[in-house]
Amino acid sequence: MSPLPLRMAALPLHLAQMQKLTLQWTWAAPLCAWLMIAATAGMALPAGLLAAVLIATVLAAVHHAELVAHRVGEPFGTFLLAIAVTIIELGLIITLMSAAGPDAASLARDTVFAAVMIILNGLIGACIFFGAIVHKEQSFKQTGVSASLATLCALTVLTLVLPNFTLSEPGPVYSPAQLGFVAIVSFLLYATFVAVQTVRHRDYFLPAKTLAADEDIHADPPTNAQTLFSAVALLACLGAVVLLAKTLAPTIEAAVASAGAPRAIVGVIIAALVLLPESVAAVRAALANRLQTSLNLGLGSALATIGLTIPAVAALSLMMGLPIALGLDMKGMVLLFLTLVVTTLTLGTGKTTVLQGAVHLLIFAVYLFTTIVP
């Protein structure tokens, strides 16, 4: 039998395995999460158990988002996954800010900055590095990536750098009027990018060709019933993650404080938690020689993190009177500018090699080390 019939015969088995997985742990995780949320109202559960269920629920949420994404196709799929991850991150930030009050003034900044550094250096670096090890050189459409980077540069500078140089308020903060204006600008920039990505110039973000290395791309899309089930399960997962995070917030902050680590580590933990499953999906796509999908996932998530999180946190700050410090310190600004310059150079030719991946991973290592040892 030729390889093509063998491959086609394997597809129903793969789809059956995916369906079996969906009907088991991906609905069991949010169910366990909601049961634990109900249980915490009357008793104290071990933090380790809550954290394990939280991680499982995050993984389940992204799994259901991927199933729905496979149904709607690209680039809507990566956009949907980025939105799901950002909603989780936003829920974590808001719940932690509400619980900590004035002590959480820098939490949003630390989390957004951590997400940007994890995505642009850790995630994209890993995708380029491991993809280049397997395929030596990979290519992508530069038009879509350049549009993403231009929007990302504007968003990061406006939200994380400019607050240090305004005069209405001392320190790394915006005045209420400035905060509201920048929140609106950030949302408009992101909304414009989404319109370009999904409607007006959708072809800029589509892979140049579909390669046979990725079996998932050839699987039949889920049925309408499976898509509806995954959409409902996704909403259940998102709600459970937010409530579990609120329960775990005191434990996370106490653990960081007892270890004598800087408070910025809390933001790194939040960002790493919600970006882990998306990072796995992006690296898998790069190994399958679909670097375009990896970049759509990474850059789209970074844009959603700033374009949605900052306006929502700003609204919370203005409504509840909570202080919010967005400006980075000098070390953070240096690392951010280095990251933006290197990312622009890396993604400026439409081709990547192992060297570029290694550079990003080493910058990410420097960021982690200087966060722990400032």
C-alpha cells in the first residue's frame, strides 16, 4: 500500500483519539475545578491540589479553543486562541489586583511585561531554535509579521515606557485622564490590527503552503455538535480559572514573599502559567515547519495581552480608585528596547536560522536572571 492511503487511513484513528480526549479529561478538568470552587466555600483545600487543577483547567481551555479554532480555520483560529489565553490572564490580574488592593499597583505592569518577554524571547526563540534544528531554515510571510511588530512596538512603548516621561503625575504613572486616553488608544490599535488580520488583509497572515509534517492540519474539522460542546466547555474553563486564581492569590504572594524574591516574580508566574499551553502549541507548529502559525500565535497573544489587558485594568483602576503603575524601571526599558530591536531584525527577512533562536533564548535567560537577582 502506498504511503498516501496509509496516511489517509490513519486520520479517522487520530480524530477518534481527539474525540476520546475531548470527552474525558478536557471536561473532567473544569468539572473538578467547579467542584473545588464550591468546596472552598466551606473548607480549606491544599494549595498544591488547587494549583494542579488550575493548570489542568488552563490546558483544557486551550484544548477546547484549539478545537473551535480548527473548525473556523486560519487566521481566526490563532486569533481565538490568543483571545482565550488573554481572557485567562486578564482574569488572573484583575482578581489578584482586587484582592491585594493598593499593594498590587505594579502587578499589571509586571505581568504584561513578563508576557511580552516570554513571548518575544522565550516562545519565539524556542520556535525558531527548535524549528531550525529540524528544518535548518524556515520561512514565513513578512507582510503580516511586520504589521504585527509595528503595532506591538507602538503598544509597548505607549503603555510601558511613556508613563515614565509624562509630567502630570510624578513617577511611573499616568494621570487619570492620560490613563483613560492611552487605554482607548491601545484598544483602538488592537481592534484595527484584528480587522486587518481577519478581514481586510487576511492573506498576509496565512501560511504560504500547507506542509504534510503536521498531521493535525489534515484531520477533519470537528462537527457542529463537537464545536458547540467545546465552546461551552471553554467558557466553563475560563470562569473556573479566574475563581481558582482568586483562591490561590494569597498563597502565591505569600510564597514569593517568604522566598525573599522580588514582587515582580508574581507577574512572571501568572504570565508563564497562562502562556504554557499556547507555547506548546506554537513549538509543535514550528517543528511541523509551520513557523507562520507559531508567529501568529505568539505575536497575536502579545498584542492581545496589551491591547485588551491594559484597557481593562485601566478601567478597573479608574472605577475602583486602585493605583496602577505602568512605567518600567531603567533595566526593564533596556531589556524591552533590546527585545524589540532584535525581534525586528530577526523577523525582517522572512527567514530564520538557529542563531536567531539562540539569541532570543539568551535574552530571555538574562531577563529571568535579572528579575530574580535585580
